[in-house]
Amino acid sequence: MSSKSADMSVEKMVQVEESLQRVLGLKKMVDSRWQNSHTYCLWQMTLRQRRNPYAILRMQDTMAQELALANKQLLMVRQAALHQLFEKEHRQYQQELNQMGKAFYVERL
């Protein structure tokens, strides 16, 4: 029996040693993957920080262009509204003059 138990304990030690080797292999793999992921994340963060100023400059340029176009459109809308107001007032004055039997002088060519 003692030789059997010695065989069993040697067998058990071999199994424990193999198990320990697998665990160490898995630990190395996990550490390696973690290190790769950590390096990738740092790289991405620095890349984003380098790109960010350029993105901000592009965005500011785009905003300035959009603001200039919006101002131009607003000016055109105001001019059109003012033109309509002048035409309305002109028609109103013309009606008032017609009621008094008068008219605007229009030069004919």
C-alpha cells in the first residue's frame, strides 16, 4: 500500500505541477493581453489629444462660414421685407393721392 500511496502522491504532484504550469501560462497570456490593451488605450488617448486641436480649428472655421452665410441670408430677408414695405407704402400713397385727384409724376420715355 505504501508504494501505491507513493505512486498516488507522485501522480498527484505531477497533476498539481501541470495545473500550476497551465495557470502560469494563462497568467502570462492575460498579463500580455492586458499590457497590449493598456498600450492601445494610451495610444488612442494621445492620438485623440493630438487630433482634437485640429478638429476644434476645423469646427471653428466651419462655424465662422455658417455664421457668415446666416448673416448674408438674414440681410437678404431684411432687404426683401423692406422692399415689400416700401411697395405697400407706395401703393397706399398712390391711393391717397388718387382720392384727392392727384398722382405721382412718372417720366415717360
